[in-house]
Amino acid sequence: MTQVFTFPGQGSQRAHMLQNLPDHPDVTLIRQQAEDTLGVKLDTLDSQKALTDTVNVQLALLICGVAWGRYLQNAGIKPDYVLGLSIGAYPAAVVSGSLDFDDALRLVKARADSMKSAYPSGYGMLAITGAEFKHVQAAVNLLQEKSEKVYLANLNGEYQFVLAGEKRVLKSAAEQVRSQGIGASVFLDVTVPSHCPLLKEQSEKLLAMFQDITLKTSNSLYVSAAKARVLRKPDDIKEDLALNMAHQLHWYDSCQMLAERGVNKALEMPPGSTLTGLFRKVLNGGECYSIENINLKTIL
């Protein structure tokens, strides 16, 4: 089968997610490498309190994704493609063999620090489901015409979207959509306005950091959720990783592209199962699994 590993983004985190990693020597080495590089114990990153901090969330998601991805690879399950949502692009790049784990740890910490510093409060992200693109975009356009800070950040499915911006404006956008008699909304567990122009300056600073980082040709094909296409050149992957915080994400188009390329199996790395549900709507007749919700013996 042709398969893709998917890696979730911010909002999927949960308390003690790093305490339930697989028991394997390579995972032990990943844990130790992370602690040595960051200078902290992993249990300081994933407590309920710690996960209120953007920096801890993004680092925990990176470590969790790499640990599970490497574990499956060592068990003989090799991805043909890797696809990450937002911060999930970083563990995807590491598991693909393109980005060194130590470099990823340093880059993700810098990424999260800059996002947190730029928007310490009052901003976030909101998911809207059950509405068409035209209604969501119309609500965003109406508010932007009033100089409000709200953006369509993620196009996750035919009827699933994520907005980014000021929380009070996000609430207004959701009310505007619901006034059409459609859609439901919920604030995500994200405290920064990702995937919109509000983070342009921060993304460009991160790109400058990437100039001192060497990426390798990947073993698995890296898919950009921002461009919905495969990237092969190390410099293109660098740019995608650095700038994705300020770019709109096209998850639905990315999944469709992979289905057209013959992908018929999708494995979502912990934590969460949201990406599995989104992929299942595209991959008709294919196999979609959330690793944390299955007996691993069924795929090993």
C-alpha cells in the first residue's frame, strides 16, 4: 500500500502526552536527546498547566510526533509521504529524514517563542463546521472591510474551516455565519493567530534562522499543507517550514492530491484523531487510522 504519516497541529495536545510514548530504545534516545538539547525534563512540558504555554505545546507535539514516527519506522512501517498540519510539519520533516531532530527542537522553540511574544493575549483560532466556503469567506470579508483582524487560516474540509485573529472578532465572524442558519463554531486550544499575515514578520525571522540549517534529501516525500504539493528541494522545504505560520493551510486539497497520487493508507501520529477523520472523507475505500486509537498489532 502507498501510505502517508500525518502529524497534528496545535490544539490536539493533551496532558501527559509525552508520558505514554512507546517503550523502545530509539524512543528512549529521542527523549534523552530532547531533554539534553532543551535543558528540561519532558514532564515539565506536558502537564496540564505547562500546556497553557504555546512554547511547551509546540515542543511537546514535535517530540511526540518524532517518537511515534520513528517507532513505526523501526517496526518496518515506512511512509511514502509525510504531511503535517502547522507545527506538525516539523516532526513530519524530521521523520522524513530531511530535518535533524536537534535542529528541529531549536527551531520550534524559536518559532513558538516569537509567536507567543507577538500575541501574548486576546488572539486565537476558531473552527467552523457545517458551513460552505462562500459563507465563511463572506463573513471574513465583511469584518475585514471594517478593518478588523480576522483571517481564514485553514481549509480543512469541504465544510470545515479555521479562522485566526482577535478573539472578539472571531466570535463576530462565527455569529455572522450562524446568522445564515448554518454552521457551528468552537474556539480551539490555540492562543496565537496562526496561518495569517499577522505572523509575517515572525515567519521571516525564522526563515533567516533556517539559513544556518542544512536539510537533507528526504527518504519520504514531504508534502506542504500550505501549497498542497510535494516539495523535494531542501531549500523549498526550509521555506515551507519557516513561513507556514503565516500562510493559509490547504489540508483538504493536500489530502485530495495524495489520493490522486495513489495513497490508500493514512496513519495519524498521536495525539488525537482529527486528521484521520478529515482524511477519511477524501480517501474513499482507503485505510485511515489514528495510532493512539488502534491496537498496533493490527498494522505491525
